[in-house]
Amino acid sequence: MTRTEPRTGARAVPPGDLPGVRAQLRGVTADLAAGRNCLWLVTDAMVESGLADELYRGALFGTPVRVDVPPPPSPRARGPEPEREPADGEGDGWATGEGGARADGHGGAWADGEGDGWAAGDGDGWAAGDGGARADGHGDGWADGEGDGWATGDGDGWATGDGSARADGDAGVWADGEGDGWADGDAGAWADGDDLPYLDLSDDGFDLDLGWSLDARAPRVPAPRTEQPGPRHDPHGLLARLAKELSVDADEAVATLVDPGRGRRPVVGVRAWTEPDDHDGGTNPGPGIGPGTGPGTGTRPRGAAVERLFRLLAAAVKDAGLPPGERPRLLVVARLRDLPEPLPDELRHGLGDTAVHWWWGALGRLDTATAVAPILDHGPDTSGRDRDPLAERIRRAVRSETVVEICGPDLELARLLALEWDGAQHTLGAAVGRCLAAAPAPVPSACPPLRRIGALLRPGAELRQAWAAGAVVSWEGRLRAHVGVWHPAAPVDGPQPAPDGDVRARLTALVSQAQQRVLAPWIEEARQRLAVRALGHLNRPVATLVADYADRPPAYLGGDPERAFLELQVGELLRAHVSGALALPPRDAALLRLLVTTRNVLAHRSVLYDRTLDELCAELSQADLRAA
């Protein structure tokens, strides 16, 4: 997924380089190395963006011995071959090569080359070559060559050659040749009843129906037996594709994995989202394997083949008595809807010694900040020419943290917003709306009411569908609704609608939190430096000033008034300066007033105006130069 951002030329950070992604990959590979199966559950958007496939490859190809089960072929590739055009004949038949292939006769029949193939006669029938093959007579029947082949009569029926084959009569019925073949009548029925074999059966009053009829009726031929479709007979099923990778039959795939004579046991990787809805035709998997709805019903839940593989391998490993270090393991990456609903909990509770990993709380602030850093570092305001580098750094940090706070773990939305937003507060809402319109986002109805704030290790049953749709995430240990749930997307054409009060309040709270995270350390550091410089501008004794202006003087510093003065907050220092107890230089006094304003605004979860933020960044930079 490494790519170049079109508007900046910056190379996007590969997901495998993000710390949160690496942490989950380490957890999955550690479980596989310990001999446990792994089920890795991801969201729908991760599959659509290709991130799920990249995670799958990162986990599977980190193991020394592996089997990557390919996805089933597309329906077009699996369908019957298109009908071939006739060639090399006067009719619409088939054409052959030199050796036993099919070639056309005069009227759509089969004709042979020079080998043991097929040769056409004059009509529409079948004709044999020289070596016991089938040859055509003059009209639609079967004719024999020189060997034990087939020979036709003059009509449409069957005729035999010299030895024990079938020979035709005059009108499409069965006629006997010279051997032990069949005898024919004149009109397509079974004839010559006197020549039928005689069975000496006791006359016990019961009629025995041997299926022979002397009436002028064609015999009833039973329909050929067909096997019910199922996972073992489907050439494109999961077991069949696994068996193909192991070079065995489908019935032997699981047994081969646990074969005592096999060397190192592989990790079998399956992308569950590539499996079709009902690949095994709804057949019952068998006793003790899992729920089924009967043969041929086609109503089994999606992911039944994956569940069957989990259960079959668990049973085979248990029967073989393999220790954890010598077991074959499964790595299945799936969306929630790719599996039967109860399967994740069954696996977590001990089925087949399986670890269930959720893409839940995997990404944090550092991951999103890392993803957008290349975009912001290549922005238009980073040339440094005629600019204050420290002020630019603070502004860029505020912009980055604002993008992170709004977008959360949605990396794609964060990249779009970093590109779209210029950093000004009055353009933020419109930029978020445009990004939501451009990127897939969950709808408000996909998010249930969040009755708590804390996030557990995995989404609860009531939140799983919302998590799969991307509407609810675990962000820094807390539940959080995706921004697309509460913020409207901008229309493609037309003016941007004005956000309502709830949208503005939510957006303001997020921006305020971002500004606090970035500016609070700078404010505290500037306060400490101002307090140090203020010790040289006191108009009263330091002990008196502390006693008069410290709201809560630290008790442990009662005997050290100078250290207690250094702990005064910006509001207390400003009161001392205004009252005349402290005479700060004008630049320091201006910085002190700006620090008090900034702290009060952020303490009430409000947002600094762009002008105030720019002024603060410039004053902080100049204060650093004065302190030096």
C-alpha cells in the first residue's frame, strides 16, 4: 500500500511501519509460533482498501513454513468452456488433427485422422478407424472396422461386428450378430422372446419382474446416479484448494497436515473474505463437525467451509496427539460477516486452541500522526524562508494533532484531511465535510447509542456490527463514534450546509483537546522561565509576595520562599505584576498576559482563534531567544 500523495509528492508511510500495526503483527506471529491457530478479525473498510490483505501477507510470510490457500477462481473462469466452432468439414461437425483427434465428416459427424481416432462416414453417423475404433455406416448408425469395433446396419440402429458386439437391425432397434449379442425385431422394440434366456425358477406363486418386457415398449432405463455436491467433491472448495497446494486429494488434506511422517508443520493461510457465500452447496458437514441444514439446501451460513476446516483440523490434531510445537496451524483473516456468528466466541473459548485477534484499539495517536507526517512535512509553509522556524513547528504540531484528534484511527480520512485543510479554524468544518464526501464513511444509523466510555479488550455483542462498519472504534482505551456518524458530509454540488449546534460543540471539543495537547507543555515551560526572570524584578520581599499572591502555597516549601515563588501560576504572577509587587519588562508582561488568556480558553474546552494562536507561537519563539 506504499504510495505517493499526488499533491505533495510525499511517499505515504507503509502500514507495516506503523507501531500499532507492528504490535498486532507481533502478537499474531507469537501465537502462531506457540502452536496456536489465529483468527484475525478486521473491518469491512480494511478489506476494501487492501489493508487486510497486506496484514495477512505480513503475518503469513513471517512464518518459515506456510501454505497460502489461493482464493477460488472467478465464476467466469470456473464456467464451462465456450462451444467450439466447427472446422474442416462441410457441415457443422468437429475437426481433428493427425492422431486420434476428432475430425468432421460430411454432415456433422465425427471423423478420424490416421491413428486410433474417429472417422466419419458419408452420413450423420459414426465411423471407425482401423484399430478397433468406431466407424460410421451409411446412415446415422454405428459401423465396425476390422477389429472388435462397432458396425452399423443400413438404418439408424446399432449393429455388431464379428465378435460379441452389438449389431443393428433395420429400424433403430437391437439386432444380434454372430456372437452372443442382442437380437432385434423390426420396429424398435424388444423382439424374439423365444430366444430370451430361460431361468428355471420355482413357481411359488410370486411374480418376478426381471425388467424384461415382451410388449412393444422401450425398456425403462434408470437415471445415472449423481453425487451430491459437497465440500469434498467441489473442485473449487476450500478443502480442494488446500489439497491442491499439498498435492493430495481433498479427502486427504487434513490427514496430510497431521501426518507423523511429515517434516515441519506449515501455517495454512486463508483469506475468508474471498470465500463464496455457500461454497459447499449446503451439505451437512457430518457428525460432530458442525451445524448443517441438509444436503443440497444451499442455506448454510457464510463461512461454513472455514468453520469446517477449523473443526476438522482441531479433531485431527487431537487424535494425532501432536504437541503445540509440532502442530499445523491456521491463520484466517476475516471480516465479521465472513464467518458464522458464534464462531469467534467458540474459538476464543477453547475450540482448537485458537487465539482470536480483533482489530480493536490497534491504532493510536502515534500511528495516525506518523501516517500524516509526510504530508504536513511537505506542505506549502515549510520552506522556512522569512519565517520563524519554531513558530512554524508549533503551528504544524497543532495542525497535525487536530487532524489526529478528529479522524482517530481512520488513516485514509486523516490523509485526506491533512491534504485538504489549510490549518485555519474557520475552514475546518468545510474541509471535514469534503473529506467525508470523498472517503467511505459510516452512516449515523450504523452507530448504536454508546452507554459507556471505556473500551474493553474486544467489542461487545451489541457493538460488533457497528465496529465492522467502522462506526465505533476503540481510541486510546475509550469508545468513540466515527466522525462520519455525527458530522455531515459536504454535498458534491452546492453550498456547504451550516452545521448545527451539536456538530459545532463536538468539533470544538476535539479541536480544544488537540490544542491542549500541543500547547500545554509550551505554556508550562514559558511560565517557569518567566518566574525565574521575575525573581530579578521584585518590588517586595519574596516571602511577602508568596504569602500575598499564592492561592495555595505548597506546604513542603514553607521554609524556602524562593522555590515557592517559582511555583506560582501565570494568573498569580499576573496579579502580582498588575498590583505593582512585580515589575516585569514589557515583552515579558505581554507574554504573561497571553499565557493567562490561552490557559483560560483551553481550560474551558474552547478553541483559540487563529490570530491568538499565531501571536502565541510568535511570542513563545521570541521568549526562547530572550532566555538564551
